[in-house]
Amino acid sequence: MSNKSIGMVGLGRMGANMARRLHRKGLEVTVYNRHTEKATDLAKETGMHAAESLEALVQALPSRRIVWLMLPAGEATQSHIDSILPLLNRGDILINGANAFYEDSIAQSKKVEAAGVNYVDAGVSGGVWGLQEGYALMVGGSQEAVTQVTPFLEALAPGTDKGWLHCGPVGSGHFVKMVHNGIEYGMMQALAEGFAILQGKTEFGLDLAKVAEMWRYGSVVRSWLLDLTADTLAKDQVLADIAPVVADSGEGLWTAQAALALKIPAPV
């Protein structure tokens, strides 16, 4: 009988909504956040169990524990791994859902698996819309570990047989997510450049919102990113309050570096 209980550590916009979706799908979710009020508020809202510490979270889970870390990549994730690993038993499963560099995930897995704990790297896409639409999940790890966490992947994905993939061994999930984000940034840049050109042709008086809305249907450039663009332009075609740059999450750079290492042209 498969395990239907999971611990979710990290209740930012992604982690909290993922916990909500799992709960709505009938799975047992115990939540923990460093700022404990987030966990207690979510528990009051949903009826989930809130743990006041990592120790309490681990104790609340049944044998063959499954813990999903949904934290910022880097120090936040590493410190939580260091704290929770001594609390876990052989055969437990630790899932890293951060937007992490895949080589870091491989290095982390060696320490985790040396302690007898299974390590799964999971790239997650879907943003704040994933609660309703479902998430895309790119997963790396052993077949045994991924089989154990499949009920949770199926619940989070748009469907049990779509929107999630066991990509391969540890590191492959975060590698696929890295390239996914690199593609996303290229698509966003193309949309921004295209609408800037349309806006610049002032003598035509183009209505950018209407162009974007029209492109959503039948066009070869229709996409979720275009849907979001159309929604934004319908509210404001000038976008004066939006900065012309975005913060670097690292994944665009990592994708470019991977292309260089593999000697694959990737000018976009």
C-alpha cells in the first residue's frame, strides 16, 4: 500500500499552494515553515496538520517518510537538508523542489544517500496558477524512490498521466527545469521585443491588447505566456510601472553555460 502522507517544508507562494492542492486531492499533508505562523494559518484554513519544528514534522509522518522541501535554492535549502537529515531513517525520501543548479543537486544527493535516505530532485513549473491548473513536474531520482512519490506527483500535475515526467537519474529533473526556464526567458524576450516593435509603429495606431487577444486563437505563437501578456495589456498598454528588467534567478545563465559546455549554439 502506497504512502499517502507527506511533509511540506517551505510555504511561500509555491509551497503553500502545492500543499493546498495535495490536500484537496485527499492526501495527508503536514506543513512546516520557519516562520511558524504561515504553517498555523494554513492549517486553520485547510485542516492540515502544522508542525512547529522539523522534529515535529518528522515525528508526525508514518514510516517510509516523504518530505518535500520547497525552498529557495542555495543556503536555505542546504541548511534545511543539514537539519532534517539526522532526523530521517534509512528508506525515507527527501525531495528537493528548489530551482537548483543540477550539479548542486547531484552533490547534495551523495551526502543524503550516504545516510540511507533517498534523494529526488523535482523541478516545478506552474507558478501561482498551479493550484487550479496543476503543475509541471520534472523529476530525477531512482525508479524506486520515484515510484514511492508517484501519488503526490499525480496529484500535483494537471492529470495523473500528463504534466509530470521521471526524467532520469538524480540531477536530470533540475537539468530539464533549468532548460525549461531558459526557453521561457527566451520566449518572454521575444514577446517583449515583438510588442515593442508593434508599439513603435505609431502611424498604424495598433491596439496591442486586441492584437495579443487575437493571437491567442489559431496563431502559431499562442501560449500560456501570450495569455498572460494579453491579460496584462488589456489592463495597461503602456506598462510604465513595470521595470524593463527582471531579477536573475540563475537558470538563464546556467542554461547558457550548459550550452557552451556541450558546444551547442544557443543564441536566444
